[in-house]
Amino acid sequence: MHLFLLLILQLPAASGQIDPEHCRYALGMEDGRIPDQDLTASSRWYETTGPQYARLNSEDGDGAWCPKGQLEPSDSQFLQIDLRRLTFLTLFGTQGRYARGLGKEFAAAYRLNYSRDGQLWKSWKNRLGKEVRDPNNTYGVFSNDLKPPIIARYVRVIPVTRLSTTVCMRVELYGCPWEDGLLSYSAPEGQLMMSPGNPSVISLNDSTYDGVHEKRLGKLFGGLGQLTDGVTGRDDFLAIRQYNVWQGYDYLGWRNDTPGTQGYVEMEFVFDRLRNFTSMKVHSNNMYSRGVKIFSSVSCWFKPSLSWEPEPVSFSTILDDRNPSARYVTVPLSRRAARSLRCRFYYADVWMMFSEISFQLFSFLQKPSCFLLISSAAAPSPSSSSDKTPILIGCLVTIILLLVIIIFLILWCQCVCKVLEKAVCLTACGGGYAEPDVTQCTPHQSFNNNAPHYAETDIVRLQGVTGSNMYAVPALTVDSLTRKDISAAEFPRHQLIFREKLGEGQFGEVHLCEAEGLPEFLGEGSPLPDRDGRSVLVAVKQLRADATSQARNDFLKEIKIMSRLDDPNIIRLLCVCVSSDPLCMVTEYMENGDLNMFLCQREIESTLTHANNIPSVSLSDLLHMAVQISSGMKYLASLNFVHRDLATRNCLLDRRLTIKIADFGMSRNLYSSDYYRIQGRAVLPIRWMAWESILLGKFTTASDVWAFGVTLWEIFTLCKEQPYSLLSDEQVIENSGEFFRNQGRQIFLYAPPLCPPSLFELMMRCWSRNITDRPTFEGLYQALRPHVNQ
Ligand SMILES: *[C@@H]1O[C@H](CO)[C@@H](O)[C@H](O)[C@H]1NC(C)=O
Ligand SMILES: *[C@@H]1O[C@H](CO)[C@@H](O)[C@H](O)[C@H]1NC(C)=O
Ligand SMILES: *[C@@H]1O[C@H](CO)[C@@H](O)[C@H](O)[C@H]1NC(C)=O
Ligand SMILES: *[C@@H]1O[C@H](CO)[C@@H](O)[C@H](O)[C@H]1NC(C)=O
């Protein structure tokens, strides 16, 4: 029991790393936890538009903070927020003045300045070095991810304008406390790696460092940067996590044999006050095949006040030549106290590369009396126990309270998880949410005039045949589906010659086959797939012999639906083999695979990509893709056909880069993280789903429009990131609740840097809360088409 208690007491000291995915709490502008006196501004127009009114979603005063007079392009007006402690900021939300319909002033763009001490101010820049963010809307809340995050106590929001205009702002900050109090680190500058056979630059510099880069000495000092941005590098340091940056981006790396190194890299860490350290965690690469290893040993010196203590803490690591994974190396720091730390990391190989460093503090109990007392109680000594009894009792009571709280939390967690799971199905919503005003929506009908509703039983069927999602059709019994429902012709099975396997799902497989004599079979005038000599390459989706009757039924339904679709931007069903088992459907073969893979492997066209022969796409290619998808969807909408799973992974590209919308489970295994599994039974593409589909099971053409907006977003981020990559599945579901409640707390996808503003506006309209505010596919097609040949 004593041991157990000790463990609990020590638990909080073990944490200390920030996970940016979860560090997204509202910091108190909206709910008032940041008091008025911590809000200041360079000026205000009236008393009623002072800084204390800059609270998100608040209509107090005249509804926002507005600086005095017209804002000129050269002006530098600001709203300043004092967070009272160092904070790790991951998200920034802005809103214009609404004032119950009277106001419409907003800031078309803004900059952020921040300071850790209130003296030295720094400007925030995104990972590509851009300072200005452009939100561009009035009463809708616009959330902008801060990548890199800001670590600061004070934040200034500086509205920016291109023309003389009135601006007003309301804001919210999101993040979590920066517990370890690290103010800055200094280090030698990161280096370039030259690699034979690799044309691009591998730059291991600290590109988000916000201190001084002393180029002459090759040193960084006085700032924080990539080592504290919460992003750990990958096992392969060439693979990057960020979008649109260079190879090696996530790491800060140094080479052993450069002049001036004495076999180690020295770093110094400065903290806000005296801190008592339990350990330091260093996330380090270990790709030994390329000469990178974790450090062999490290020595750290401590400076509690004015001078350095002579005795370092030293630690040798166990080197590892078998596992090339990047890893956290934990260096124990023996609970010594310091305001500054100086550590020497010794090389184990040619290169050393770090992506994160964090410190764990011994801070849970400021006075160690409780801790010591319980230790002594564990081995009681008769002399001292009596006079400490009151403290001991106090301690035990505290511990019991803690236990109760922990048990309560565990129970509560389990409860919340259950609720989350249920939120997906219709039944649970009745309790949690009022009936939303869906009556104003024109009911877009599914294929067979039956507005689909996903009760839990339906969701099971969603999984579809080869792991893909099914189209919206009402439940049909096996008997009601007969050969005459299928208008595609039966192809002689022996004329399909297997070439290779393209993918597989739960109940089937997709093969690449040669179809002998297919042109003759389809007859004159039938548009033919690309020919490869005499035979034609086709994709054959085949149901496994052991598939359930449900899967079989779904497979026939998919055939039935596909055989009625005929559009240049929809995958074409050529023929089927359903007279005997196994059931097959034969479609066009799309040589360039799916759009997600295609874009993910490419960069945006530039002189750099030309010079280095990097596969690339141009902005006009991207626009052309968007137009083609909207055209295909326009066709489906004209048939009142609901797709339900529009996403880049379901758009295929042929040899000439024509896009065809499909819904194959071809490579669904690759994309399993895009789907949310409900109690292990059904999978839903929640990151692409409209709020009403998630909460009410309502799938309509308007929810396809929502998914189209997300698909556009994917295209303009070149599929380098999953939508809402920082939110967990549960948070995505919570976010759809925010869309429903519409109190401005919903998080939107950010504007991709490549995306023209007018296009982002179009995306935002696809994500309107009300179905009637979303554009139609016809409208989207008309809006996108003119962009193409600009
Ligand atoms: C923002 O910071 C930059 C320095 O990075 C400084 O030049 C500028 O004056 C600051 N602006 C405000 C309003 O604090
Ligand atoms: C880091 O290296 C990249 C690629 O060489 C370069 O574009 C960038 O400007 C560098 N950043 C800093 C802060 O030195
Ligand atoms: C740090 O905390 C430990 C554990 O309570 C304590 O023993 C040690 O004296 C502290 N160190 C300093 C220098 O305060
Ligand atoms: C902001 O919106 C206005 C109209 O709503 C538009 O004219 C302007 O181009 C937009 N600016 C940006 C930067 O998106």
C-alpha cells in the first residue's frame, strides 16, 4: 500500500511533454477567465469598443475592440493579452464585430507579436516565413492553427489592412500552460547535409528559431524553435511531417567532423526561475545506416544562481545498432535545481539529430514533507513518528481525496467515451441535442426516393463489400435483386487474364486484368478504355467465395447503381460476371491510381522542382482537377444520387489525368485512419462528413457538397495532411456538435497557403451549417470553371 501511494504521488512529475494535438484549450477570452485588466490596446475608438470587448462571441459593449479611427496600411495598432504565465499557443480564433446585425467591421488580416518577458517582442511567422494571416470574415469565427506554436506570456494581435478602413476584432486563444518554464535554448546552428544521389538540400537548421542567429559564430541563442514545437521527427529524417518544406526539416542536426567541434555539441537552457529537474527528454534520430545515432553520453552542469556548480550530472546511453527508430532518450537529472542548464551531448557517430527537448520538473509537492513523511512511515522510527502525526494524517487525507478524484475521473471518462460512441447514432442525439431545424432543408432524395437514415443497423452495412462504403440505397432483400436489375452485360469469365492484384478489402479483391476481345464485346461506338496492344486493361473487383449474403447483396447493389451511371468523370462499369461465382465487376483501369497518392507524391511546380526533376503539379492542374470532380458530382446530383464518401482517395486518375469518381475499396487498407470505427463494426469517413451526417445520419447531396469542400482542401494541401490532423476522431465528432450548436466554437479547416482566397471562400460555403447556405454542385462547377484557364 505504501508503495502504491508513493507511485501515485510521483505520477504527475513524470509528464511534461506537450502534445500539440491535445493542447488546444480555450484560454479564457470568451468565458472571462482572462480578466479585463489583462487586456490592453494601443487605442480604442469609444469606451464601448475598448479592449475588454475583444472577447470571442461576446456582444457586450459595442460588440468588439475597435482601434481609433480608420486603420491605414502603415498603422500598427494592437490588442495585447497578458496570459499571466508562459503558455503554449496552438490556435488563434478571430471574429469581426457583429453587434446583433449592426456591425460588419472586421480585420481582413492580422499579424501576431509575442513576448515571454514583456520586454522583448517577436513577430510570429508561419513555417514558410509568412507573417500575415488573413481570416476575412465577420461574425463567423475563423480559427487559424499556429504552426509553429507560440510560447509566450504576452500576445499582441495587430490588424493589417491594404486599404484605409475601420477594423474591429474579437479573439480567443487556444493552448495550454508551458509547464517547464524554458525561456530559451542556445545551440550551434544546424548544418546542411550533402548526400550523393540526392539532388535536394537536406537542411538540418532550426528554421523556426525565434532568437538571435549569430552567423559569424555559427550560433543560435536567446530563443526557442523547432526543439520545442511539439513536433517529433520521423524515423527517416528525410521524411517530413510538415507541408511544403525541405528534407530534414523536423530535425536540428550537427556533423561531428566540422572544425570547432570537440566531439560534442553544447547547448544551454535558460528557465524563468529556479527549477528542480527530474529528467530531460531528448527526441533523437537513430538512422545509423546514414551515420546518424543518438548521443553516446551527456553531461549537464547546473547554475542555480550566479555561478555554475562544478559537479555535472553525467549519463551514458545504450547505443543501438539494430533499431533505426527515432526515439526519446530520457536523461535523469537527479532532482538538482537550476535556473540554467548547460549540457554537452557526445557524438556516437558522424551525425547527431534532435527534434524535441523537454524537461520534467519535480514540482508536484513544493514542500517535500509529505513525501518524506510517508517514506519514513513506511519504515517507522519510533522517535520521530509522534510529533509528525498531525501532518501524517493531513497527508493521508490528501491522498485519499486524490484517490477518490482519480476513481471519479476514470468513471467519468468511461461514461464520456460511451456517449461519444453513441453520438454517432441517431438515438443518442435525442437526449443531447434539441431537434435541429432540418425542416428548412429541401430533402435531397437518394437514388430510390427514400431519404436514408443511418440507424445503427444501417451503419453496419456501410462497410460495404470490399471494405468500401456503399451508395445510398434503401435496404433490398436478396430476393428482390435479380439479374434483370443489372443492365451491364455478362462477360465470358475465361477472357479475363489476371495481371496483378491492386488491392483488397474485407470481402473481396481488386485485380488488374487483360480483357480479351472486350472492344468487340462492347460493340461499335462504345467509348473504349486505353488499349494496350490488342487487349484492354481493366480493373476487376471480385467478391470472395466466402462472403456473407449481406456482402453479396451489397455487391449486386453496387453493380446495379454503377451500371446506370454514365459520365466522363465517373468510373464506368464495362461489364460483369454474375452468372456464376465468384461475382465480378469490370471497370475501367485507372493507371495513375487515386488522387490522394498522386498529389501526395508531388510538389507544387517551381523552378526548384524543374531544376531537380521533382514530380510536380501546377496550380492550374489543381483547379482543373477540382472542376472535373465538381462536374462528376453535378451529374450524380442531377440523378438525386448521394455518394456519401467523396474524398481524394476515391477519385481515380487515368493515363491522361482525367479524374473519375469511384468508390472502390482498392487501397482502403492504406487509408484506414481516414475512417472511424464504431465499436469495431462500421467505418465512417468522419473527417469528410457534414455535421448532420455525423449527428443525425442524414446523407444528402448537400452533405456531399460538404465533402467536396474537404476534398478541395485536400487538393490544395497536396494531400500532405489529413483534414483536422490535430484533432482525434472523438474531437472531430465533438466539433460537429459545435457546428450544430453554431456558437462560434467550431473549428474550420485552415486556408491552404496554395489556395486562392476566393476558392477558400467557396470551401467555407460548402461547410455552412445550414444546408440551404451551401452551394449546389452546379453552382460549384460554374464558379470553378472560369478559374481554369487563367
Ligand atoms: C512586433 O514585433 C516587431 C519585431 O519583431 C516590431 O518591429 C514591431 O514594432 C512589433 N509591433 C508591435 C505592435 O508590437
Ligand atoms: C533553413 O534551411 C532552408 C533550406 O536551405 C532555408 O530555406 C531556410 O531559410 C533556412 N532557415 C533558417 C532560419 O536559416
Ligand atoms: C529537489 O527536490 C528533491 C526532492 O524533494 C529534494 O531532495 C532536493 O533537495 C531538491 N533540490 C534542490 C536543490 O532544491
Ligand atoms: C475578403 O473578402 C472580400 C469580400 O468578401 C474580398 O473582396 C477580398 O478579396 C477577400 N480578401 C481576402 C484576403 O481573402
